[in-house]
Amino acid sequence: MACARPRPRPLSAALALALAAAALTTPTASADDALVVHYPLNETTGTAVTDASGSGRTATLVGDAAPSGAQGLRLGGAGGHVKLPDHLLRGLTEVSVSVRVRIAPDQPTPYFIWGLGNSSGSAGNGYLFTTGDGYRTSIATGDWSTEQTTSAGRDLARGVWKTLTYTLGGRTAVLYEDGVEVARRTGVTTTPADIGGGSTTANYLGRSLYSGDRYLKGDLRDFRLYSRVLSASEVRELGVVPDAERARRDADALVVWDADDIRGNITLPAAGPHGTQVTWRSNKPSVITPTGEVRRPAHGTNPERVKLTATVRSGQQQRVRHFETTVRPLPRRQDYQGYLFGYFTGEGTATGEQVHFAASRGDNALKWDELNRGAPVLTSSLGDKGVRDPFVIRSPEGDKFYLIATDLRMYGNGNWDLVQRKGSKHIEVWESTDLVNWSQQRHVRVSPDTAGNTWAPEAYYDESIGAYVVFWASKIYAENDPEHTGNTYNKMLYATTRDFRTFSEPRVWVDPGHSVIDSTVIEHDGVYYRYTKDERSNTSTAPCGKFILAEKSAQLRDTSYDFVADCVGKGAIRQGEGPTVFKSNTGQKWYLFIDEFGGRGYVPFETTDLASGRWTPSTDYQLPSRPRHGTVLPVTAAELDRLRGAFP
């Protein structure tokens, strides 16, 4: 007997609608189906880089590229890169490229994070690339002049992991950072397939297609190239970092600088770069507090060993790290019996824009000998590879020194307008405990995206906050003018720091409505005296233009100092800038050296009353040859002897 087949039950209206909606929203192909190549970069040994897309396009490690497993690929910036297979862009009318990168804090510019295309001679010749320097991606059919760029208008943060994604299709390019759109450009006329007619033989990770550019220094993970435009939600998934990973990354990134030689307040961050919360414990809070204030042992006693514990939290996830530190005893206080003069000599020679030193003859602030036989003592190897306006400051404890300077090289250039629109946002930093042995140079960003230059940084210690106030001049352009094509003027900005590594967000300090540069400060009897160059042309409406303005305030970071005097130096010099002020070691007298730019260089002035604003030209002086904008620092007899011995 045949069994009766049961009749199917009718679908409910709600279920039918749900299934129809699911059919409409289910993609016809996953993002992985569109992968051209995928390099996780998680190798531990060897030079072969596996393609996880299934296409079998193995890449090759070159130079100082070090595989580090789950930590990614470490690139040392000295030639290391990944050579990708040829012709990766062939036939692609659309493209998406994504990579995770941690750019080293001292990455020199210019550089590519990745570049796909061709080179001809020393230049790129059709390419697609991404850089973190003014975070942008460009596509070109020839050299730089053919680039069509999508730019975020700012540099990428360094020292932290970032997920960078670029999509191009339908003449629209979109740039993402950590899954969030940061820039968009329409009307892009070049497709990836146009590059080299489909032939690309210079495809790299960590290397530029321009031979004069720098190699990437930092870490790479998870490079992906797709044959279609990823949706915003797909890009967002690439940028998602789980809480456990956020906590791990931010814990791994924590550093207690100079942990074995602490000589002042330290930076203990309360937040990580991936949005984590960081709390600190100290086993000796009377020596180092949980917020980084340091009380050093008395002179002649033993160093203090302190254990710091950081707990990094993201959501319900946390990581703990421990740091062993050593706090040094205070130095013996000694009288100052001489002076160190740090300066540059101008842009007229190849070595003029480097750091030169001179030493006083005994305790005479007006008689000097050039050190190191007149050759530079410190030279820049980072940024623009020129340093101007060197400034030296002694820590309040007395046994640590920081030298900061402008990142600028004008030798062979001369385009002053360009360097105030497209100039450096960084300062150069060295540190020392004896004025003779200096640390490796640090290239530290302090200026905002809107700045066109960062000139003449100086610093003064603010006891009220236990930190240094660093100030400099920048032209600040409008937020909607990322190429800095408009008109503006220099203002004095400031930021605070404890270690000349980590800086607060910059704020405007001096803005009289016209251009000013080159502020310097000294404190006396609870009053801060500030000297600033008025940048206006010297005319009947601005009779003190190109001379020095003197002001005073009871608060260092005050934005409205009181007037003391203007036209300082007028009558004795043609024009002046770069003032440096210091107190005499031998009495109630102060010196103000003013740089007569276009003339003699520094000319000394003196006063016995800062509040009067009256400065008299010094007589019978002998300064170094061609000294330009710098600093005079009072030193002890031992420090002066050490300098003369180290730099004859």
C-alpha cells in the first residue's frame, strides 16, 4: 500500500518576509573571495612570505626585515622590505588595500608604507602607494606630478598600531584609519589597471618607488589586496580590535623612560593609544607617586629602587606590567663659575645649520672661545637634517640637560615661504647628564596639523605643574586649508612635558594679531620676563618692527603678559631676533644677546633692572665667529673644564 505524501505547510507571512530579506542582504561573494593576495606576515624564520589568499603568490623578505611571528614583521629602516610578486594590479578596475602598521617614532621622511607600480631611474613611474607622512594614498600614471591623492591632511600617530585601508572604484577613492573614513576624493580618473598597462615590477612593503626616499622603520601585519571596493562595514571589520588585543597592545607599548636613571618627574600615562585605561601603583609612593612625581634621595645617600605596576584595561579585559626603576640621589649644589654658549652659524655653509659650542673665558660672559675647533658638536641625521636655534636647559635638580632645536635646513634652499607652509612639525631633541656625552637625537612632533612650521623652540621649568613649558613659533592655517595655501602669520605656541618625549596638546601662547617669533624667558623674584621678536616690517605704523618686545607676568603660561618695553636694541643694531637672556654669575646683572640677522649675528646687551626695560649695549666683548640664534647657559667650574677638555 503506497504511503500518502504529506502536504507542505504554508510559510507564515513573517517567516516568508524574513527569508526574502535574508536573500536580499546576503552578499553574493565574501570579501575573502575578492582577495588578490593576503600576507599575514606572521612568519618566524626564513625569507619566504606566505600568501594566505590561496593564490600561491609567495613574497620575499629583503635586508633587515625580521620575521617576529604574531608580533608581525619588524623593519629596521635600513633597507629592509618585502618584495611582492609582479603584476598584482593587472586587470583591476577597482581595488582595496589594507595593512596594519606601527610606525617607529623616529621614522625619517619621506617614506612609503607600501607601494605597487614601477620605477624609472630614481623616480616612480606609475604607482599606487600609502604613506603616514601627511597620511595619504596616491595613484599615478607617471611620476609625482601625475598623482591623484586622497589625504587625511595630517600625519599618522607613531609608535602605535594602525589599520590603514584604501578603496578605489567608480572614480571615488576613500581613505580609512582603524575602520573609520578620514578622507574621500571623487573624480579619480586613473584605475589600477592603467598603471604600467597592467605590468608592475616594483611592488613593495616598506619601500618607496623613489630611490631617494627612506625605508619604513616599524612593524607590519596583515597586508591585503582586493579586486573590488570593500564596503564601509567590511572595512570597519578589518579595523576592529578586540578588547583583549587592545589591552595587550597598549600594555606592550608602555615605557618608563630612563627607568634605571630617574632624575626628575616622569610620564605615567593614564590612557593608552587604543582607548584603554591605565592605572599605576608604586611600592614607594613617597619616592615615585602613582602619577609620576619624583622625590629624589638626598645627596650622599643611596639610590632608591621603586617598583611600578601598570594595569591596562579595555572593557572587561586587562593586562598588567611591572617596571623596576632606580631613582638617583640629588647632586651636590655648586656655584656657577662660567658659561656654555650653544648656537648655529647660518645657512651660508653646509655645516652652519648644526649645533656649535663656545666656552666662556672663566666667569666672563663677554669673552668666548669656540669649542671643537669651530666644528659642530652635534649634527642632525633626522628630519630636514639641519638644526637651527639650539636651546639648552638645565633640569631643576641640576644634573640633567636637554638640548632642543628647530628642524630646518635652508642651505641651498632659500624658499622661506615654502618652509612656513610645508615645514617641519617636529623639534630635534638631545639629552645629557654632563653636557659632553649626548643621547641619540630624537625627532619629536609637537605642532598641530594646521601648523606650517615649528621654529625656535625654547623651554622653561614651571614649578606650579612640575613640568617644562616648551614654546615655539608656528604659522597656523585654517582647518579647511590642509594644503596651507592661504595667508596667516606666526604665533607663539606652547606645550608641556616632563621628559621631552611626551608632550601635551599645543596651545596658543602669544597672538597679538600679527607675526611674532623667538620668545625667550627668565624668572626673577616671582616675575617672568619674556622677550619676543616683532616680525612686522619696520614702518611708521610699526616702528618697533624687527626688534624685541619685553613683557612680564606672574604666571609663566599666562596668555596676556604686561608691557615692559618695546624696540629693545633699536639704535644699537639694524634689526634683531633670536634673543637669549641669562643672569650674570657675579652680581645683580642680566645679559640679553640679540641676533642682528643679516649683520653681525649676536650683539650683547646688559641691565641691572629687568623691570625697567632698559638695555645698554655691552662693550669690550669677544663673541665666537658668526654666532646666530642660540643659548647661553651658566655652568659650574667642573662643567666648564669638562667641556674644554672634551671639545678643544
